[in-house]
Amino acid sequence: MSTRISPDHSKPSGITPEFIKNAEDELSRRLGQPVTMVLGNGIVAVRTEGELFAGETVVVMDAGPLLSRKQPAEWADAFERKISRLSRRAADVEHLYAEIEKSPSPEKTGAIVLEHAGDYDDDFFEALATVISHDKARLRLRRVRNFQALRSYLRLVRRRARAGETAAMRRELAQGAAQETDLGRR
């Protein structure tokens, strides 16, 4: 493990190479694998040789909230919570994708997405970006395209749900299903 601190001269007071080393050691112990922690440019990044979640080896956090924490264990707590949260959200991404893959129609897919509309938070989108990145690295290009399209659709759904348009989206899905049924009868 190597300890690095931002090369800029405005290092936060109390955040010494020893502090970073202690935070690394604590997080390494908790995760069961060596980690490297880097502080710089307003962020703190943790890197490991193994996977933290969904094939990811790096987790980044805004340094601001961490700087008020004065114990290395508090930094380890924050990263451990974030890694756990993103791991759960990556599983949610995969579960949603599997549900959509089994969907028999665009209307059913829309209904599945709307059923979970309140779940698409920033952690979900961060986990989705990680899954996309992991699939790109593994050259799973079909899944990458599908996940990118899903991300665009979920952003639209989230924006409309936040604007109170969930009922309108459900009506649109029902109208689409009715039109499909009419076309099938002709």
C-alpha cells in the first residue's frame, strides 16, 4: 500500500500521511484486502487490487464531509458504508435489468420501470454507471448499449416522477397497450 496526499499545498490540517495510512489500514482490515487511499482535488479515492463491488476497484467520495471526521475509523466507516450501499444498488441494477429482459412488451417494461420509480436515486445511477463501465471493460457491448438506453430512460422517468407525472406516465403506458391490442385485432 502506498499513501499519497494531494500535491497541492492547501492540505487540510490534521490529514497527515500517517492519518491516511491509519485510515487505509482500518479499511483494509474491514474489507479483507489491501487498499490505497488518495486525497486530492476535493475528493478522496480508495483503490484496491480486488473488486469492491460490481467489478469496481475504485470508489470516490467528496472530501468535504470527511474532513470534519477526525478519526481514521470514521473515514473507514464512511467508505465501508458507501461500498456497501453501492454494492446493494449494483445488485438492484442487475435485478431491474433481468426483469426488463423477461418483459414481454414495451408497455410491461414501462410498468416495471414505473413500479420502481422512487428507487432511482444518485446511488442507483452511480451503480448503473459502474455496471456500464464494468461491462465495457468485459466487452459486453450489447449489455452496454442496453444499459445506456436504460439509463437515459430512467433519467426521464425520474425527472417526470419528481415533477409529479407518475399518473400521466401510467396513462401513457395504458394507452400504448390499448393501441397494441387494437393493432393486434386488425
